Amino acid sequence: MSARSRSFDEEVWLAVADPSRRSLLELLINGGEATASGLASEVPFSRQAVAKHLAVLERANLVSSRRQGREVLFSVRAPEVDSAAQMLVNVGRAWDTRLQSIKRIAEELHQATIVTELRGDANETETTSSTP
Amino acid sequence: MTAATIEREIKIEAPIEVVWEVLTNPAHIVNWSAEEATLDLRPGGAGSLNFTEHDHVSPLRVETLDPPNVFSYRWSQPDGEEPTEENSMLVEFILSEDQGVTTLRLIESGFAKNDWSEEKNREYYDDHSNGWDHFVPRLASYAASAHVSAQ
């Protein structure tokens, strides 16, 4: 469940690691097909930066492009975004599970220690009280 | 914070030393992570997590060790490579204790060579609506709806 095997795609992680790329991806998700210039008008970074980020998203297969006349239109690849989302959710869930286990184990260990100490105290009390 | 990160925080009703032990002792690690674990507990020390169920061994390398407050390691590097800042994920556990309750923070980050040349738009990135923990659920819900409409 928590293994890092083929389900963990470094390219995808890298692609969405950058907040700029996350916002571009969301713009494409919400607004549909767009050109680099169109996207650049909606974000506080240059068209060149947008183009660079789109290239990374394309390498990770999250975005595809097609030429229309003189324009290049970018859009999201739904199935790939679907599996990317799944992977990202799974990585988070795996940690939730692990942390819950860590909590349970540590608390059980601690409780066991308290019980042992109490018994120890009780024994001592017994010993002292039985000694006149 | 510039990287893709998973951040979690959990409160544990146990002293910090106990939580530290659970985090760093392979005898305990096998109960919350992989089925088999080895760990050379020193900075730069090697370890491995063997997820036998998936037939997958994840080698790891201890990055920072500051008992009982900080334990971090790198993993998820490509097979056969040594983990570096650029090819691996960094897992950080940060512990603090207040009146017998330990707060354990987990941060997993990586692959995020900071390549923004445009630091001037800092506040844009600091906007939490654009942050990782908000992004992932939105992406997932988009994916779910796209999946449905594609069928």
C-alpha cells in the first residue's frame, strides 16, 4: 500500500512541484484550451516562463498541445491527470495511515510503561506497608 | 516553501522519547511502514524499507539526525543511484513535546529545483489557495468528474 513502485511517477511530482505550474494546470482545467499568451495574461509571470512551465507539464504527459494556424493550443490530458491525482492522493493517504500507526504504537508503548511503573509503585508500597 | 510537499501534523499522547523510538527503531518501523526495515541511525547512514507485499525495496539515506527532535531521510531516488537533492524525496519528522504530548510533524518534499526566476511575485506563491494541500483535492475532484464525463 505504501510502496514506492511504478505508481509513483517522479515526472508528475516534479511537474506539479512548482506552484506556477499548478496554477497553469488549474487554468487549463477550468478554462479549457488556451495559448501560452492567453495563459500569460492570467498569471503574474512572463509568456516565456509560461512556455517553459508548459513544456514541463507536457513532458509529464499532463498537458498536450496542438497547432491551429499560427497558434499552439494547450489542453489537459484528462486520463493522465486522473492517474496523477490518484498518485498524489495515495502518497498523502499512505502518510495518514503511517502517522496514525505511529501514534497508536507510541501511545500503547507509553501506556504499557505507565502500567509497569504503577505496578512497580504498588509493589513498593506493598513492600513498605508490609514491613512494620 | 517552494516544493511539492505533503505536510501533516499529529498529536501523540506519549513523551517525545517514545515517539522518537517508534520512528527510528527498525523493530517499530516494521509496524508502521514496510514489512522489513534496516536503518543505520547516523547522518549519512543507509537504510532500507522492504515492502515485501509489493516486492519492492526502497533504499534510504539518513539526512539529519538530532534526537529526539529531528529525523530526516531521502528516498525514492532512481534505482541504483545515490539519493541527492535533485533525484529524491526528503522525508522530515520534526518532534516537539509539551506537557507529555508530542507533536509530530511530517514533511515530504522533493524534486523541486527552484526554477522560478521571478521571485518578485512572492505573494502570489504565498497565497494558500495555490498551495499543495488545496491543489491535490481539487485535482482529484476534477479527475473524478473528467473520468465520469469520459465514460
